[in-house]
Amino acid sequence: MSRRTLTFSIFRYNPYDPEFEPRMQEYVLEETPRMTLFTALTDIREKLDPSLQFDFVCRSAVCGSCALLVNGRPRLACRTRTDEIPRRITLHPLPFFRLIGDLSVDTGSWFAQMAGRVQSWVHTTRPFDPASEEGRMSNEQALAIYELDRCIECGCCLAACATAHMRDDFLGAAGLLRIARFLIDPRDQRTDGDFFEVVGTDEGVFGCVGLLACHDYCPKNLPLMTQLAYLRRKLALASLRPPLRWILRQIARRVA
């Protein structure tokens, strides 16, 4: 089987150089067996253009730093094989995040700010005793928390999100997933009302328009759709007055 010739059209721009205007630049490579976009970009930088900027760390879909738009869709470069896509490949940096240069964006600053906004730590009034036994939880609880902790902060969900494109204060699926992780943690002593104060707004769980592209393009197949529905029900109930909450709970129990 003959090898394909791949044509890459790559976005080039240095926002820190006033003389560097945004443009698309083409590169041609011969496809190799099991070539990934990460491999192709490395070949371009090493053999054709050492000025090309893109990010990578782990090459195994753990760090999330190589996320970019591949023919308009957010994907990880290290997990995308060239034989899975057409031979003409257009690459852009992820939208929504601050551009560093070419295909490189600053996701770290946004995720650090998000962690502060959602108060991403276990809230407890219990004093810390280093000599005490470690707190215990059931295997089911631990596995549920682990499932939500698998987010690699690649930013693909935000790049695919219509609301995030319209407003930069939106927490997006990544921020809402972080809240859901602490909501199910038995060590966190916050009430549903406390969580409502953090994300029960248009910038939080009620700002989502429900297109769920975040769920479609998450490279780790996280349960974003399920968690969004869970948060909406939980926090909508928390916003109601106590008597009405009690009535709705009784109705739900009878229906179930």
C-alpha cells in the first residue's frame, strides 16, 4: 500500500510581534505508519520549520497540553492518527483561551482561575490531626470521585462550547464537573445551598444552552451530560423554599 502525501494548513501568528500578521501556512509530509498529529507536528518543526509553536508533554493523553482544532474539531494531537482523517489537514489553536503563538494557548491560567471560583478543595470544619487514621469511604464513593477526577484540563470541552464562545465568564463543562466532584465527596461538608451560591447562576450551571458538544468532544469520554443534568436538578431543588422542596421530594418518591 502506497503512503499518502499529507498537506497541513497550519495557523501561524505571534501576538507579541506587531509585524507578524495572522496567516495560514502549508507544509507537506509523507505519511508514516501509525503517524499521529503530534508526530507530524514534531517532524514539521524538526525538518521544515523550527519556528512552529505547539504544546506537548506526555504524548499519552494525560497532560492535555496538545489539544487543538483539527479540521474545525477539538482533539488531542497525540491521540489523533493521520490515517483516521483526510490527507488535507487544517490545524488551528483552541478558541476561548489566550493565544501564546501559532497552535499554543494558555489553558493553565484559566483552569487556575476556575479552581478558585468554584472553591476547588474539600471544605470541612474538622481539625486536622496528622496522627489520626485516614478517613474512609466506600469503594463505590471512591470510584465515583475518581471518574470525575479523570479530567486532564485539555480545554476541548470549552473549545466546543457555544456558551463559552459567547461569554468568557462561563465555567463550562470543566468547571461544572469540578463542582460535581466535590458535591459527591463525603468529606466535603458544604450543603446544596452552599454549592448553589457558587455555580447556581448564568455563569455556572444555568448558563448552558444544552447543545452538549462538550460531551461529544471530550477525549476522555467523561460523563459530562450526566453530571450537568445531575447538577441542574440538585441546584434547582436547592434554590426552592424548604416546603416546596419537601413536596417535590415526596412526588419524586411516589413516581419512582
